[in-house]
Amino acid sequence: MAAASGSGAPSAVEALRLRRILCSRLYLDDIPSSKAPVVYSPAYDISFNGIEKQHPFDSAKWGRVRSFLEDAGLLQSDRIFEPLEVSEDDLLVVHSESYLNSLKSSEKVARIVEVPAVALLPNLLVQQKLLYPFRKQVGGSVLSAKLAIERGWAINIGGGFHHCSAEEGGGFCAYADISLCIHFAFIRLNISRVMIIDLDAHQGNGHEKDFGSDGRVYILDMYNSGIYPFDHVAKKYIDQKVELDSGTKTEDYLENLDKALKVAKGRFKPQLIVYNAGTDILDGDPLGRLKVTPEGVAIRDEKVFGFAKDQNIPLLMLTSGGYTKSSARVIADSIINLSKKNLIDTGEKSPWIVAESYPGQVSGM
């Protein structure tokens, strides 16, 4: 954590952040080994009297992924972790009070989620029907980092709100879950080096702004340069930038990924990887505008998990963007493929992390 100039002591801001993190309940005390490191809640799904259909995002995607995994016999509901809702104090670890207060305006939330009709609704309803599901997913991202360190990998069937920074939301992202889970990991998991591998079709400008001057975080971002958010300021903070053209096909996409992972391996040795695995790279996605096949998505995920396994690095996967109805099926099929390739193990033992190789937690946590 940053120290006050010349004193060696944390600043008042950092001391308050530390206190909030240590007092948080998001890192569940009861972590039974009988559960797999997969996080999900039925509260993730958004049902808003049909208003949610005014955005191309499939707001029931997360529940459909869970159902597909259950139907395949890979995972049952009683073996999935349900996270707590992130509290205001938790959110203040990253966000300012002024930003959180701004979400009490339905008009502000409408701009962030890009659904104009939301501006006409009472904010209490917006909080319950829209922001509450987001807050549950943020809690899931924070918890998943702990599970990844303990088990070697974790998947939050949700999260990945990479357009939200400490002071600004956008692109259907109201809370900065990636930034939050990393700050919690620095303190509660006693680590100091994190790599973000962001393979959503869109630039991850939120976490880039939050960690732009933080040498503890290495950002690899591969995205379509011809689509939202066109954030040229945030681009300056990307450690390893791979810009793709609209229409990039599977073979070229995977070739670019292979090269990027090879470079990243030589540049930075993380203690945790946060993998933002958006499926808006799929051919036919109206917002991503790339042309990657479902099989290509599975190979992409396989490569990233293999990258982590080969180096014995814990990995946390977030599902992020994806704007086709086929997205949920593709995510589930990819997770099933990871299991078949022994890159994840939904049994009680981790497939690759050796106990003495990953960092210990803060005493008493």
C-alpha cells in the first residue's frame, strides 16, 4: 500500500481502505472443501418487467450457464458458492462517496446501463431490480479471488464489469469489481503481483484507469480497436496492448493470443491472474464485431488456463460481456471442455496448485 511521504506510514486514505477490507464479510468464513470453486447466485439474473430486453445483453445469461453445467452433470447447486452482496463500505474501498451517491439518480444509472427507460423509474426500484444483482456479482468476484488462491482456480459465473472505474461507470458496468477483488487480494491474501488478462472484445478502460500507475498490476488487453469505448487516456495505462480489427477470425485471433501470452510470460510473474473472459468475441455478436467461433472461444479459454497451470499461478475467471443468446451455451461448453482437459477439477482437490507454492493469507483471515 502507498505510504505517506517520508513517514513510512500509510496515508489516512489507505488506512481507511485497509480497515474497510479487514472488516469486510465478503471472504466467507465457512469454505467447505466439498464445494467447487465456482461462484453464482440466482440473484445475478436481472428481471425488470421486460425493460432489461431494451439492452442486447442477455440478462438471464448467468443462470442459463449454471443450468447448462448442471444438466451436463458437471456441477450441482449444492456445490456452488453463493456470495454475499457487496456493502457500501466494501464499495468504498475503490469508489468515492460522490460516485456511489450518483447512483441514487435513476437518470445516472440509465446512462451507465444504456437503457433510457430506466431514467423514468423510482430509484428504489432501480436499486432492487438492477443494482442489487450487480452488487451480488461484485461480491462474487471478490470471493472468487480467495477461492482461486486456495484452490488454484475459481470461476465467478458473472462479474467482469471492466468499463467501471473508481469514479465513472459505463457500458453496462456500474461497479468496479475487478479493481475491488484485486485490492482485497493485496490485503487479505498477502499478494503483491496481479496480472489482468482481458479478452473481452472491448477495451477494459475501467481497471486500466484504476491501476494505471500501480506497478503491482500488469494488464494484457486484447480487444477490437474499432468499437466502444475508444478510451485513449486509458490506453496509455495498458502494459501489453493487442488491438484487433473488426472481422478478425478465429485463426488470427488465436495466433495473436499465443504471441501475447508468450510476451506476458517473459515480462511479469504474477501471484494471481484475473481473467476477463468475455464471449462478445463470438461471430455474430452485435457489439463485439469479431468472428470467433464457439470452438475458438473454448480454445481461447483453454490457452489461458494452460498458461496459468504451466506456471502454477492461481487464476480467477469472470464471464464479462457477450450479447448473443448463444453466449451462455458457449460459456458452459468451454467450462465443460476445461474439465475434460483436466485444467479444472470440480472435485475436492485442485488440479495444479501445490500448497507451499502460493502465498499465505493474513493471519486470522
